[in-house]
Amino acid sequence: MSFSPTRLQQQLLDCPEPGCYWVAYSGGMDSHVLLHALVTIRESLCCRIGAVHVNHGLHEEAGQWEAYCRSACKTLGVPFVSLQVDARPAEGESPEAAARTARYAALQQWLPRQGCLLTAQHQDDQAETLLLQLLRGSGVKGLAAMPVRVEFGAGHLLRPLLDCGRQDVLAYALENDLDWIDDPSNQDTGLDRNFLRHRIVPELRERWPGVSSTLARSARHCAEAARVLAQLAAQDLAAVAGDTTEALRLSGLQRLSMERRRNALRHWFMQRCGSTPSSAVVERIVHDVLESRADAEPCVRWGGYELRRYRDQVYLLGQLSGRVPGELLEWQLPRPLALPGSGGTLSVTREAGQGIRAAAVAGSALQVGFRRGGERCRPAGRRHHHALKKLFQEHGIPPWERARIPLIYIDNELAAVTGLWVCDPFSAAPGEPGLAIHWHRTPAHP
């Protein structure tokens, strides 16, 4: 489908009006065409426009490219912003992926509130993306490739060229006598996308001339299927919701078919973690956690997260760092106490009739420790002491949580189990000055 400023204007009108339009401007042909067309229709828009350039610092000419983009924007009368990123890949990481991740992270953080970022991916880019996702074994969400419009940072991202082929973009550039930057890395067939672009897609196009539009259509079908699966997952997750947002009901998951179970789990992980584990990890979760015997304590770990099961719930947790200390920690009130590892922070407030009797603390050392076994407590209002293990079981505290719950001691005697019980004789009576202990836990993500 041919490209023109009029067509761009129509696509912008089909979307909610933003506070401003910013073109992600590399200086290459595609982004220069998009910026030029946007400038052409500037007078018909009801908001500001601008260009934002990401300097990856990877090429020796990166500074010259930035200078070219700045000069081009000055000629077009367009505000220009440059963002500097460190796009060097980590060991074993794809250079393409590292640059893309760094670029989008910087743009997402920078985009002004209610702004719309315009990027210049076109139909041929969409076809290449679908092929790459196929070769990676992606599901329908991955095969949906790049959406036309998506929420992005404090605003939105819009790809108005997805219905136009590379030849349509080139035709516009030549017709308007535009010049642009040619990044030599675009010819490097050692990079996956370039290999497809220069070696594979031309062969496919020779046999099937409409291959790009056909693959783009398949991507749209996959996007529709992905939306349906997301709607189904939302229904299933609502039906199996656990006691907290970090938990799901095991019995509810087990009533779902295997396919719906995997679908629900993947969407839950995306909601909670921002990504999904590999298919191999999902299979381990389905079989090792959901199908293990009732008295087992299964755990599957991946990417800073872990999934555990206790009674009728499965819990998604951030992997805990560091071991809890065996010795007691001295707590100098009223200052907060930072717990080791990822344990969070303890603080105290004075509240009548709440927490530990203030009089019991006066002149005594307040200490914090963790379970070592054999602890006993008589919770306020009970007649007898109970083993802490039994109290935890009675209260439904998962085993992995028990060793991390701070225990408060006064003169080496257990006075309180943070967030759960105050032990007699340390409990503040109604109206008596008390010290309420607050545990500010570290969020459950890496």
C-alpha cells in the first residue's frame, strides 16, 4: 500500500489525540520518511511534534549520525532530543537484542506524559519479525509480531507504516529527494534480521511475490488469537484467584484443561513478572508443582523468581537472597532496623493498647532473631504455650516463610512474632502504652 502524508494523517486521526507526537528518529530512510511526512501535515495537527534520537554509542560514527539528525531536524524546523544509552551486550546476549532493549527502555522512560511515539517499522519489518519469532518457537503472542498501537511508558507507541512495504517508503523518499544515513551494520548478515532480509526473504519473494503482505496478514491473525487467549486467561485467573495477588488456587488450576492451565499461567507470569518463562520451565511447573503429591514441597526457579506450593495454593515469589543470621540482632529503638538479605525493614510506633508493653522494653535490650527450632509462645488471650511450628501450621503460614519472619526478643525471651502474635506477658493491655512493630517487606520481584 503506497505511503503519503495524507495516509499518515488518516492513521493519526484514527487514534486518540495525544499531547504531542515524537518520531523515533535514527536518521535512516524509514524514520526520515516518517518525520518528513509528519512535518508535511504539521499544520493540520492539534499538537506539537518533535524527533527523539537514541545514540547507542556502538559505532565510531555514532556522533556524526547524531549531528546529522540534529541538523536535519533544524532544517525541518522540528525540536530535537538526543538520548545516550549503553547498548553493549552482556556475555552471550545478542547485540541486536541488547541495542533494542536499551533503546526502548530509554524511550519509554523519556516519553512525556500523554505523548505518542511514532516508530517507522513497515510491512517488511513485520514479516521479518514474524519469521524470527517462528524460528524461536514463539506462541501466538510472539507471532503477532509488532502491534500497530500499544501503551508505552506514560503515553503510547504507534507504528503507522506497518501497512506499507519497504518499496513504498523508498518511493516516497526518492519522490521527495530525501537523503538519509546508511548504517553499515544493516548489511551485516551475521545478524539474524539482516540474514533474513538479504538472504532468505529475497528467495521467498522470488517464489511468492506477496510474501511480506501475506506474513503481515498472518501476524494480524495471530494478534487476534492472542487477544482471545488473553480474555480467556483473565476469566480463568479470576476463577482460580488465591488469597493474595501472589497466589492461585491449586484445585482451581487442576480443574482446567491442560491447555487452559498453561495459558492462564503464562498470562499470570506476564502480569506479575513482565515476562514469561520458557516452555520447558512451564512444563516443569505444570508437572513438578501442580501434579506432585500432596505432602511434597515443590519449587521451580527461573530468572529471579520461584513458584512454590502449600496446601491448596501456588505462590509466585521473588527468589530470596542471603541467609538469615543465626545470632540475635540488636535493635536500637526508635530507629528502624534493616534486616539482612532481602528481609525488609522493621519499624516501631507508639500506640495505646497495641503491640508490646512499652514498660517491658524500658531498660531492656530489644533483639531480633529468626527461627532455629523449639521456640514457644503463649499468644495474648490464650491459656497455654504452643510450639511456634504448630502456631504457623494453624495459621497457614507456608514453610518457606516461617524462617524469614522476624522474632522479637526481650532479654532473650520471645516477646512477639512480627505481624502475627505478641506473647504473654509482653502484650499491651487496653489503654496501656504499647510499641507496635511494623514489618516493611521487600517486594516479591528480583
